[in-house]
Amino acid sequence: MKKSITTLFISLMLIISCQNKPAAEKQIKEVKKEKTFSNKIEIAHKKASFLKHQAIQFEANIEFGGNEVFNAKVSISTTSDIAKITYKNGDEIFVNKETIFVSPSLKDNAGVRFHAYTWNYFFLFPYKLSDNGTKWNDNFKTKETNNPFDTAKLSFGENIGDAPDDWYIVYANKENNLLDHAAYIVTVNKSTEAAEADPHAIKYLNYKEVSGVPFASNWEFYEWNIEQGMSNKIGSAKITNIQFIENFREHFSVPKNYIQK
């Protein structure tokens, strides 16, 4: 009888162990995943909570060299596939994945595609770090003598987005893993060599929570190089009226007279 009880106990333990194995393996994988540079940032920025919402809206006033380059309300899905940009003067841009449509007044504006994607991407950057085609070098180090941040380099696979040759060097706060700043190059309308000769950086400041999700309410733009990091300030942005919006996808409709660019 004792032998039967012992055998039964061992069998039960094996069954429980087997049942718990998938859960344990999942936990181990999640722990390992959390150790990656990009995932730590996504967790700090509450990506899971962010993606529970359908869309987000904000207003951005951006200036470079004392000149306003962008002043508009942006509404964009949290998955970033669709967006509507409404300028203060009433001009509009609609983004539907890789295609944009503009109001007739913008048909000859050569910069609309840049504005349609760039500022949205900077705003959503903490939630784009594990998109398809992202390639990370978590061991990347800059040559700065004093760099108190965790760093890694982000690049992209071929045919990813409008500018797959772009790259980012991302700096995260070691204490809370929030995005601090990111160096980048812009290869739109220029060669990679030319872009790498003039890298910039965007710094994220004054984080405020919206429904428990942190967003930077100010951006600053700097010249940047791999030896010294950020140097001269060249621009800034105020991000205001940040709010999650629902039913954006249901009401997303491009006016018939808008022009595809």
C-alpha cells in the first residue's frame, strides 16, 4: 500500500510538473525578453497599455533655427498604419500605410511625405522598437567619454519604410528605462554617406502621463557626433493636448478630391 501511495504521489508530481512546464518556459522567455534593450524601453513606456487604445491624438509645434516648420494636430492609430494631420491653416494629410493623400492646396508641396511620417514616427518611437524589420545591436557603444545612459543601435532590413538606410543610436535612462534621446540620420533625398556626415539627435523631455502612459511633452533637436554626443541645439518642439481617441478607424475617410502623393 505504501508503495502504491508513493507511486501515485510521484505520478501526480510528474503530471503537475508537465502541466507547469509551458508556463514556466513562458516566464523564462519573458524574463529573457525583458533583458533586451528595446523591450525594457517598451515596458517603461507601457506599450501594452498603449496598444489597448485604438488611436492617439496630439498637437505639435516644431521649429528649427527659429522658423516654424510644422504646426498641426495629428491623429494616428496606435499601430501607426493610418493617420490624419490637420494643419492650423486647414490643410490636411491622410496617411494609409505607405500611401498619402493631401488636400489640393498641398499638391505641389515637396515636403509633405517627410512631414507625414517623420513627426509621427518620433512621437511613436518608444512603441516602434520591435516592429518588423528592426535590427538591434545591443552591444553598440559610442565614443563619448561621459555617457551615463544605456545605448544600442537600431537599423532596418531592406525595403523597410521610406528610408531603410536610416539608423538610430538610442539612449535610455539607466534608472527607469525611459527613452532619453536618440541620434539619427535622415537619408530621404540624399545618400547614406551625406546623411552620416550630418547626424542629429532628438531629446525627449518633460514626460507626462496620459491614462497611465508616459509621453514627452517637449522635444529638443541637436547636432550629434559619435565622439561627443549632442552639441549645438538646432530646434525644439512642444507636444500638447495628448489624448487617446476611439472610433478613429471607423471615421477615417479620405475626401474624394484629395490627391495621392
